[in-house]
Amino acid sequence: MSKVPAVLRNNLLQLAFGFAVGATTYVAVDQPAKPSQAVQLAMELGAHYESSGRHIGVPYVDKLGKGQPLTVCNGITGPEVVAGRYYSKDDCYRLELSKYLEAERTAQRQFKHWHTYNVWVQASVIDMFYNLPAASIASSTLRAQANAGQPPEVWCPQMQRWVYGTVNGRSTRLPGLVERRTTTAELCRDWGRDGHFSVIAIRGLEGGNAQAD
């Protein structure tokens, strides 16, 4: 039984179905290149868990973040975030995409077997690099196992270790992070593999016979 929330599960499957359909359609030469499928899936994950669109607008102080950073959009912090400025949906997309692309580049550098992973594994790892300090992943058992050539089903469950945030100066297990890591661990470990419902659902959608859930 999948533990991915139903709304997110359906959104991810519909997005993946769009990839399958798009692969057979004509693309104009002058059409801007889209980010990789893995980045698009990771952005869907982030949108669901960071704010689900609630933080488009004026930055807020993230009281669950270390240092309580000024934050806007789907988890954007740093010098780009200016107090009192209004950030539109387009502003948020631009800022988020830049950070997701950097997360993807970092993952490609740190994971020796990156190009052997399916798009769900890649999206899950990109989500972690977007949400966590890269240094914490670089020194992790998860990365060591992956770079030793272990299959994803061995090291993906390690994702569920990163579930702590800072609350009132103390490291605290956060339910939102528990749910997020449960989702990414499942996507990483199970999705896209022969016989899994994610594969069956996409094939069914292509044939017009299956429900997304």
C-alpha cells in the first residue's frame, strides 16, 4: 500500500503520463528547453511539502528553520529573498527552478551511478538536495552505499533519517519531514520498477483504461 498522499500521488502520475505522451509529439526547434523530468517531478514534490502554493507573495520567517530564515515561495531562502517584496508565481518559479537545477547538478556530481537510476530515484534525491545541506548528504551512509554500487532499494530507506528540524533552538523530529521522507523513500525504492502500480498506472493511462489512483 502506497504511503504517498493521494493528491500528490495523482499529480506525480499525471505529470509522468505527460512525459510519456510528450515523447511521441513534435517539439518545435525554437521551443525553450524544459528542465529534466526528474527536476519537474522534484518540483512537484517540493510544492506539495513546502507550502502547496500558500507562500507566494510576501516573505515570512520560517520558525521551524535553523536560524529562522526569511522565506518565500516553496522554501526559498537566501539573498534573493527581500523583506516586504511581493513575489509572484512567475518570480517563485524562476527562483525555485534555479535551485532545483543546482540540486540536480550537485546530485550528478556526488552520485557516481546517477545515470543508471530511474527518474523517480533521481527526483527523490534532487528533493533531498533542495531541502537539505549538500554536505550532510555527502558524508552520509546513503551516499556511501549508493556509490559502492548498492541498488536503490538498499539505500533509499536511509532517506527517512533526515526528519529533524530546529524548534526553539532544539533538534526536533518534525511530522512534516517524516511524511516527506516517507514519500521520497518510497518513490526512490519502489516506483518505476516492473510490476509496481506506478508503471501499471502510466501504461493504463496511455491506453485510456486506468485510474490515476
